[in-house]
Amino acid sequence: MAFFCCDNCGKCCTSLGIYIRIERQLTEQDYYCKNDITGELFPVHVQPEFAREIDEEYVSGIESTTKSRNGCVFHRRNPESPSFICAIYPSRPQICRDFRCYHMIIRNSGGDVAGKVVGKTDIQTSDAILARIWNAEVKLLPYNAIDGSGRTASPCSDPSWLQQVSAILASHCYRCDPVT
Ligand code: SF4
Ligand code: SF4
């Protein structure tokens, strides 16, 4: 098993984040929010350095220039680097904590990361041989993976799929590591 490692690229905050909405303001730093996908209601606490601008934006209804152009209202320009940052990171909702933008790492015979499996069964790789093997032998394998709420889950949760994929990759000297 590999551990998921988020590099804070912020891509999910511009897609997933559009469903996070402020329901009401409690204090200058505290809000009650809703996830429009799951219906989850949750309180958030804004980090002090972003409190004023988010408060002013909320009260005026005018978006600050520090907000990312699209996506989550809490996705803000990082004052210390040319990247973006979550203004409520310690109190971010469960959906953000659970989100994995890849669910399997594939390593080559040297142990280096050769690719990542994203979505359900798509692969991100610059290894042309691995891409060909994946698309020809793995991508269309059926799987049976349903999560607790009845939605299709990652194929990695299907032991039979995982076993077949491991065997195929091993026959080509690759190894797969599902992400926890
Ligand atoms: S979960 Fe993935 S997409 Fe989202 S910020 Fe982290 S690395 Fe980027
Ligand atoms: S709450 Fe934070 S982690 Fe979640 S989408 Fe918004 S900015 Fe991203």
C-alpha cells in the first residue's frame, strides 16, 4: 500500500470546490457551510491571514482578487508563494479530506514511480510502454466496486480486479501499489 500524497496543486479545489457554499456567517472568522453534493453541513474557521478579505467579500458580495478565479470560495492565493492555498485547511470538510486524485501508483523494475491511476481506470504516465500495456490489457477489465453509499468506488477496492492487474503488470516487470 502507498500513502496518498497531496502536492497542493489545487486542481480539485477548482472542480470539487464549486460545490462548497457558505450558508451563513457566524463571526468574522467562522462560517456555516454546505457541500452541495453530499448535503453535508459543516462549520469552518478561516485562518487569520484570510479572515478579513473573506469577510469583506462575503458582506459585499464582491470577489477579492486573491480568490482563485474558479472554484471554492476558500481557495486563495498563497501570500508566500505563487500558488494557492486552502484558507480553512484545519477545518476543511470531509469531502476534501477524503478526496484522492489518484488511487494507485505503478512502479517500474527500478522502484521508480512510472504512472498513477486516476479517475476510475485512466492512467497518467510518460512511460509509453506502460501506457500501451495499461490501455491494451488493463483498462477494460471489468470490476465490481461499490462504496457504502451505493456509488461506484475505486476499482482498487475489488480484490479480484487488483489481483488481475497485479499479475498483468508483474508479467511486464511493473508493480502496483494501491493508495490508502
Ligand atoms: S488532492 Fe490532488 S488535485 Fe487536489 S490539491 Fe491535492 S494533488 Fe492537487
Ligand atoms: S475547502 Fe479547502 S481543500 Fe476543500 S475545496 Fe475548498 S480550498 Fe480546496
